[in-house]
Amino acid sequence: MTAVSDKPARRTARIEDPALLTGRGRFLDDMDPLPGTLTAAIVRSPHPHARIRGVDLERARRHPGVAAVIGPEEVKAALRPFPLALKAPMPYYPTATDKVRFVGEPVAVVVANDRYLAEDAAELVEVDYEPLPPVVDVEKALRPDAPRLHEDADGNVATDRTFSFGDVDDVFAKADHVVKGKYDFPRYSSTPMECYSVVAEWQDEGDGPAIQAWANFHGPFSMVAVLAGAFGLPASRIRLMIPADNGGSFGIKAGIYPYVALMALASKHAGRPVRWTEDRIEHLLASSAGSDRAMWFEAAVSADGTVQALRADLVDNVGAYLRPPEPSTLYRCFGNITGAYKIDAVEIRSRAVVTNKTPTGLNRGFGGQQLYFGLERLMDKVAETCGLDPIELRKRNFVRHEDFPYATPTGGIYDSGDYHRALDMVVKNADYQALREKQREARARGEYFGLGVATIVDPSATNIGYVGLATPAEQRASGRGKSGSTEHVRISVDPSGQVSVLLGTVPQGQGHATVAQQVVADQLGLPLERVRPLVEMDTATTPWTISSGSYSSRFAPLLTSALVEAAEKLAVTVKIAGATLLGVAAEEVELAEGQVRLLADPTRAVPFKHAAGLVHWDPGALPEGTSARLYEEAAFTPPQSKAASRSDQINSSLCYGFVAELAVVRIDPETREVKLEQVVTVHDAGTILNPTLLEGQVHGALAHALGGALFEEMRYTDAGQPTATFMDYLCPTTAETTFELNSDHLETPSPLTRLGAKGCGEGSCMSLPVAIANAVADALAPAGVDITSLPLHGNVLHELLSGSTTETERNH
């Protein structure tokens, strides 16, 4: 299948940037797609857990300029609960109905002529709350006596599944060492520059109601079906439009769909379109974040340091509701649960637990961030137990280059890689032994100086079928399993030979248009300026599928493969037309340098635009049986992405990259501040399509990872009150990202994608947090301090070094 080009990757500039740098970006809050649009303000709960005894909307409705006010009764009358990924008696609506379950949960919506009037009227909404005891800590939520969030459920566990592959018990019984660790990963967000924005209109048409909505949504488009299910409408009656520019998402904006539903319902009551733009406090309180996880790992290890079996008990805190697409975070990395290591026996318990926190969702690197924090901390502990250097321990357990394609016990099929070589590159680029000597010298002076390594398998082109694993095999509908990594694209050529490319991936700043232009131009032998990519999404006219969207590193492996396939179809017609003009057979020509030219004599050629013109203006001149079509779609659907098997195995991603990363830290002995001095990273993302964009993705992922490792945490008090402003939620700035970076790349092309490309946007989000944790643990090893949770700011290290509190006490 793979047709990897031998041309070097193009280092082209981003075509998206001129508009952004000159203030001509097309962001939703700058647009006015519908005349007469009203503005909404949302009334939110100040309580983490309380019964709603009554809601009085009348004073707000009488306020001047108010067009409509809706609350729980209006929501229950018009909407069904959102369909969940599995059957759980935990109904989720866009507002609270019976009770509120997190601070910031919507309770009512006020629609007025402008935001000022709407905010004023919102203060007149009266809600009678009966406060209830909250629970925010996931381990406390598991207790039998914990406050129950959903009365119809047996407890706070939304899903609990155990999987076993291989003879795990026997291997553990015979192991020379059993190494255990309990680890906690924090809840944090990616805090994009642009918050949520929605413009929605309810339409009562002759053939039934319909909804059209604009949103800065990034996918996955399975949420369109979720919206349709809530309204009881066919998905075709919901038209969703996404502008060309999105001020970042990183997964967070997949959670916007409840607000699309809410504004559509508000529009129905107001009789006019409704706009809502989220402010920063609302975003931190009630949008979405990655789930915090408590996890217990055990490794069965031989005397020589070989990990022979693995047990993992994973508990995700999904917040107040199991909001779709959760429990994605639990299962996204199911196929690569063993990471880069050849471990044949695995037992996994996966639980999603509801608490009085904001519901969770996708966050850059979701699933991998949590998994590798536990797994890679455990591998360092195995190295310590066996008296091995962490580098050597990993190399002893790596999947070997000759083992690819490698089948993991959980069903993943690693398509390509050379893990030993990549880690050797890190060792060489870092001058690892010199760093160890530097550490010995620092320790002799009483300084805290540490090195941490992390090696992770980076899954890309997610197979959405993994969510089915949350349902036992015997309960999954026979013949109706879910799977897929499909991406659609449409390419057309106009009479002047200009090529238009319509994408369905909904970019959020990564540079999809730049790469799409480059790929199509290369395939059709055209200069870049002859290809125009279009990235605005309209579900009524843009080709898309349930699995479409910009998430899980899908673009490079999937959409570029669809681009190649569509371009190949177009090329056939253009070659026939060009060959007709030249009076030769189509097999004798090629597309190159903007021409259709004779292979044997490149001086004999006709311009590409003349060949396209023939198809448009004189199709009768084409050979009999030739389709006069310069408009092609392609849906790249890799057959390797299948539904979960009856034995609960699944290839949860199409292809698997690799990241080897080394972090060097120094800890101030007085302030306890962790200073990240150096990062040495090697990425294998398959074929590199554009080195500039790849480096940009690496830099961005490192910045997000740094925040989660050292600064960012959505803290909740025991009373359920959360972090709500940037005064408390600390994002790294350029001042904190001044570490020395050595970034390198290894290319092992995927045999499963048309250009050999794998994903590259999430890897360091998965590897750097635990690399930093390993480095801090290494620095503090002489003090006998273990690192089992994040973030690692000065207050935390002060507590650890002074023994004033335990990590369990500070983690909620």
C-alpha cells in the first residue's frame, strides 16, 4: 500500500500565517453569520453538589431586552439525555436537571439583545439549592459510604472492566522480583487562547425541525450523532459549520457540543439565532480537561531485568458525568498498554469513576500522558531493583527492530520502528556519560541534579472502536461493532487548471492547509500556488464521517493518504486529456512541472491547465469511455482498524511512532524550584512530510507537557471548589521554556499509510512529564524521596523533602 516518496521533505512556510499575522483570521467571535443574532449568558452552579428544589425564571424574563430564559424544565421537556458510549444510569443533559454535580454546571440560560443585558438578567434567576456532601477524590469516591452522584446507579463507578492476556498469575508466581508502584496523574487542561464559541439557530421547517450551528469545534464528529440523539433528530437535520481558524483546542473543544445543544434550544425559545462566547473563568470552571488518574502497576521481573508480566489497575476521575467521548482516555492506549516493551502477559483493570468535578474529555496526548507516567516511573523502579542504569533496563526490554510488525498481547500491531537506535541517538546527542559525570560532581557539592529518561510508543490514527471495550464482549451488539480510522477528502480542478482541496479534518492551528497543498502539488506535478486548500467545515457540504476530525494525530497518516488516493484518480483523467492533445497513449505521459509531458521526450508537453480545459470545454474529444470528471473524493479506510474482538483485543491505532526523551533538571536547594536545563528528544514519526511543521509540533507538545509536569493543576478543595483563574492555574510562559533543546528525528516509514507518515503532535505530551518526574526522582534519590505524582513545583518538593505531608493527602 505504501508509496513513500524518495524526495526530501519540503521545508515550506505555513500558508496559514499571513492572514493570522495581519489580523485577517476568521475566528467565530469575529464573524456574524446570521442577522438578528441575540446573545446568551449562562447561570452556573456555585455548589459542587446540591439538589435543585426550585428555579424561578420570572424576574429575569421580565428584564428589559430579554428574549428568552430557559432552565431545567425546558431542557427536560425538549431533550433526551445525551447518548453515552456505554449503558450507565448516569444521565447527562446540557444543564443540571434534578441536581447540580460540579461548580460551574449550567442551570439556566438568559438570551437578550446584548451580553450586558443578558448578564444583568442572569443575576435575577433564583435557584433554590439544597447542598449535599461532595466528593472530589477518586479513591474516596470508590468507598461504599461516599456521596452518590447519581441515585439510580449502584455507586460512583461508571464502568469497571478487567482484562487478562497470557498466564499472568503463573508468571508473577515464578518471578525473581515483583516491583510495585502507585502513581497519580493530575487533572490539567491545554487552555487554548480562544475559548468556546457557538452561534445556533433552531429552524422549524415544513419537513420538521432542524438546527444549524457555527462552533469552533474540532471533532470528533461522532458528537454530531450524540447531538442528534439528544434532540431525537436525524443527524442530517443538524448542520454544523466550523470557521477556518481555531485559536487552539488540543482536544478540549470536543466538549463544546453540550453548549451547541443548549444554544439551539435557547434559539427555539427566543425565535432568533443565539450567540454565546465563553469567558476564561467559564472555560476553567466548566469546559473540559484531561482526566486525573490513580493507577497501580506491578511488574514481574527476572533476575536480569526482563519484565515478563505486567498488572495495571487504572482509575480515571471523569468528573460529574461520563460525558462522551469518555471513557476514551481509559482505552485510547489499550493496544499499546505495554509501551515499547516486549511483555507477553498483561492484566488490566480499567475503571471510570464520577466525582464532583467538571466532566473530562480529550486533552493533547490523552490516555498516553496518564499511562506512561505510571509505566515509565515503574520502569525506573525496576532498573533500581535490578541495579541497572535506566537506559540499559529499557534496551533489555525493547521490542527489537527485527520484530516489526509486532503484535502486543492486547491486540496492538506496531507497524514499524527501531527503538534501540532512537535511544542510542538520545544517548549520543546528550553525551549521556558526560552528564552522569556532571551529576557526580554536583552531588559531591550537595546539589540536586538529575537525569530522567522516558521512551514511549506514540499511537496515531486512532481506531474509535476501542471505546467498545468498556462494554463486555457478550453485551456488544453482534455485527454492530464500532471501528474506523476513515478520513475523507475532495479534490477538484477548474477550467483554468486551478486545483481546490476540501479537507474534513478541522484544523486547530497545526498547518493542515500547508501540508495538503504540498502533498497534492507533489502528486499532480504542480507548483504550490496552483493548489488551494479549503479548511472550513460544513457538515452539509464537506465530506466527513463519524471518525472525522482533528484528534489523536490523524492528519499525517490518514488525511494525506486520502489526498494521495484522490489525486491519483484525478491524475488518470488529466493524463488521458494531455495524451489526447499530444496524440499519444496515456501510459506514455507523466505530470511534472505544471505540464503533461512525454516520458520519453520531456520537451514534448502541454500545460496541465490545457489538459484540464479539454475535459471541461471539449469532453467529446476524449477517448470513448473516459469520464469527463475532474472532481474526485477519496475515503482512506485502513483495513487494520477493526472492532474489538470477542477476546477483547483491539488494534487501537493504525500506526505507532516512538519518542525517546531525556530531561536534565536542577533543583534550587532553597526555593525547591525545579529548573529544566536540557531536553534531548528523538521522534520517529515515520516519513517526515514537512520538517518545519514537525518541529513546531514538537515544541508545542513540550510546552504543554512542561505545564503539566511543573505548574498546571486543576486543584479542588475538599469542599469541591476549583481553580478558576490564571492567578491560581499557572501556565508556563516563554520565561519557563528557555531550556536547551536538542531535537532529532528517526524515520521508519509506516507500511500502512500512503506516504509512510505517522502522527507527531502528541508524543512529547506523553513522554516529557514522566521524563521530568524521573529526573526529579533521580536528583532527590540521595534524600530518599520518591516521586509518584505531578506537578512538581516548589511547594510540592518542599513538602516531600520536609516530610510535612504525603502526596496522597495533597492529591484530589
